Amino acid sequence: MAEGADVIMVKPSSFYSDIIAEARELAQDVPVATYQVSGEYAMICAAANAGVFDLRRMAEEALEGCLRAGERTRDRFRLTL
């Protein structure tokens, strides 16, 4: 932040909910964003294609996990698959 950053970006998002929460706690006046890297999405797609779960439902759950952890840049996020 001292170098002029506008946001704290945490990536990959799926595996670092503790880091997201800690960033939110430490920098309450700074937006905390998450980024799901292609490998994370590929894992979700592969499992959905194998019939393990519904793709849309799991994508929503992945987003919800980021929001629960403290990500706050997607207030107007709309999931489109």
C-alpha cells in the first residue's frame, strides 16, 4: 500500500481463504480482490464434466467462499456460464 496500490489482490483464490480474511482484517479500508487462476477453474470444469457436481453450482460456491473470507470487490458480480 505504501507504494500506491489501490487494492490487495489474492491469487489463487480457492486455497487462500485464510489469507483473504487476514488481508481484510489488516487493511479494512482497502478493497480485497481475489483471482481464480485458470488451473482452479480447470479443476472445477473437469469435475463437472465427470459428473461429480453441477458446474454453475460449484462456480457459485467458489465465489461464495471468497466473499465469506472477506473479498469485497464483487458487490455487483453476476455469474455467467
